[in-house]
Amino acid sequence: MNDLSPFPSLAARLARTERIRLTKACVPVALLADDVPEGAKTDRNGSALVDILIEDGKIAAIMPALADGGDDSVALDGRHVWPLLIDAHAHLDKGHTMGRAPDSGGTHPGARAATTADRIAHWNTEDLLRRMEFGLAAADAHGVAAIRTHLDSHEGQAEITWGAFAKVRERWKGRITLQAAGLVPLDAYSGDYGARLADIVAGHGGLLGGVTRPAGGTHGSGLNDIDLLLDRLFVLAKERGLNVDLHVDEAAQADALPRVARATIRHGYEGRVTCGHCCSLALLSEEELRDRITLIADAGLSIITLPTVNMYLQDREEGRTPRWRGVTPVQELRAAGISVAAAGDNCRDPFFAYGDHDMLDTWRQAVRILHLDHPYADAPALVGPAPAEIMSIDGGTIGVGRSADLMILEAWSLDQVIARPHADRVILRKGTLANSALPSYSTLADFQLAGASPI
């Protein structure tokens, strides 16, 4: 780190005052809660140079950058300042089973089978708490403000997993906002268990969710009664006042999304349904895509793209280089006014062998994968205001009256933000220096031994 680093002076300042002015902070306009302050300069990539006044843990003012910040200031000299980021689609219950779960081969069916084996063998309360805490500690260290996690909610597992989630949600309250959605194959709602699961979800203030494939099946086949199943899910959700979050069309060829959109309209759920993945949209003809996007907009669906995981799973065949990226057409969806967010999805489990719950890293990869550059413009919104809106929470932007939950980066432009991993980022929570160490993999060392034994 160079001699101009603000970090030592920032730590000292926060140790002795409740008022601090971050001067000459470069903030992407897409991450400002309000308009750019009059007189503030903006660069060619859509970032504004401002001073941020913090008082008693909240942002008291945002103003054009001054030449001299005064005695209460820390000079950032044009470094980027971002809000803490939001992950609107994760799987905390699956995470960090690498070394223990069977090898998935990197395919969707293989990941499903490996996860099932690991769940049956290991997913008790203690195991879930241990891995969820590991994931949340990593997210905390990277500056994540909120997470919506999907929870595998199969019969016999749901009570255990939702109970563990309730414990970690309480423990992390005030630091990371947590939401959860139940996750089962859509045909799980056809019998009595569907209503019981909906009651479990409602009891924990969650969202009703599922995946548009049959139990043990794949996206794009085997759900001839999908309309009836969707009707059942929406009736259960409406009876309990629950919003809906679904895994949809996570394959090259699948056609559940228009059915979800029509069911949303049929049940008056416009604006209350989120769909993750939607990979098959990318391979439609231009005319088909336009028609599909019109239907999505009419239904008020929100879409979440999971670029790292879908590139990992989609179009994988042994000995063959993948031919497509596996991600949904984000630019076209956003151009139509549809709410779109990028999220992290799986982390070090059979569905994705990598990751560290770092939403800044997810965003950096998303920009490159989805060509959200030249210009970068509002691309940062994908991990800030867009997921905050989808989750109906405060956060994801920097604004007067908001909590001073910020990250300071050793970068002066968006291309520099994208170029490096920023292990040296500074995290502020409520205006207080809040950097924490990443959890050590040594705490999961016994997983390798467990994985060496047949399951």
C-alpha cells in the first residue's frame, strides 16, 4: 500500500471522534441514494467526487468535494467509496462442504446428487450452524450488508435447517440483514407437505420458493402439471401473505419462466415474485426474447443473475470447452425496465467449487462476463440498490440519513475497482471501523477426512 493510503489516519480518527468528514470520495452515481450534489464533478465513468460527513454513525451530509476538509477530515484524494453490498441469492446451508461432499463433476445433476448425499449424511443443527457461521463471517469481512439465502426444505430437513437459520439470523442481527426462502422441487407442493412447508416458512417470516423442475429431475422436462403446481404454490403463498422467490430455467433449454409470469398475473402477485437464473433466455431468438421480456415486465418479475455459478455449471461436458456463458440477458432485461440484480449463489459446495461470499468480487466478475462496461455507468446498481429493492430493505446506497455502512477502496476509477481483488478494503459499519479477519479454513479441516470415507 502506498504512502498516500488514508487507512491509518482513518483508524486513528474514528478512535477519537463521533464526527468525521471523508473528503474527495469518488462514489458511483448509481450508488447514491439521491441526485448528485449540485456542483459536484463527475468522471467519464459516472462517479461523483464528493465529501461525506458522518455524525453519530449516520451520513449527515453529502456535498461537492471541498479543497480543504478541515480538522475533522480524512482525505481520500479521489479513492472510491461504496456502500456495503447486498447478496440477494445465496445458499448458506449448502456452503463450504468442499472436501467432504462427493465430487460433483461440475455438472448440475452431479451437484444435485452430491448435495443430497452430503445432506443426508451430515446436515444436523451443529453442522449447519458451523458452516453458516463460516459463510457469514466471510461475508462480514468482505463488507456484505444483507443476504437472502435459499434453504433446502425437503421433508424431514426443513425444521432443522430453518431452526438453524433462525439462530444465525438472531446472532447477526444489526450487522448482516438475513432473509430466507424455502427451496424444494416444485412438485413438493402437490401433497400435504406443501402446506406444512408453507407454514414453516411463514413461521420464520420467509419467502415461499422452489425450483421449476421435478424432484430428481432436470430443468426443462418432467413437469407436465407445472401450471397446477404453480397455482398451488401461489395459493399457499397468498393465504400466508408470503412473497415468492423461485429458481427458474437453469438450463440451455427450458420454458418455465413464461408460466411463472402468467401464474403471477393470474394470482395478482405482480411485483412480489423473484426469479433466479433464467439461463435459457439467452438462447432465444431476438423476437422470442422480446416477447418473453414483455411478459416478464407485465408480471413485474424481478430477475437475479448468478454469473459465476452459471458459467461453472452450464454447458459443461468432459473434454469439451463450453460454447456459451450460461447467464441471462441482463442488458436487455434492464433496458426494458425490469429490476435485475447480480448475486453470489453457491459458495464452495457441489454447485460451485469456489467463492468467498464477496459481493465486490461477484460484481467485478459480472461486469466482465456480461459486458457491463464501456460505459460502466449504472452497473454498480446490480449489487446495491437493485438487490435492496428486491429484498425490500434499506441499504445498497449512500445517502443522507442512512447508516454510514461503507467500504473504502484503494482505487480511483471503476476499471481499477474491477482490476484488483481489494483485500485491503476498509469497512465501516455505522461509521465505525469494522474490518474483521476472514475465517480460517482450518476450522473446516476435518471435512477432508469426512470426504475420504464413503457416504
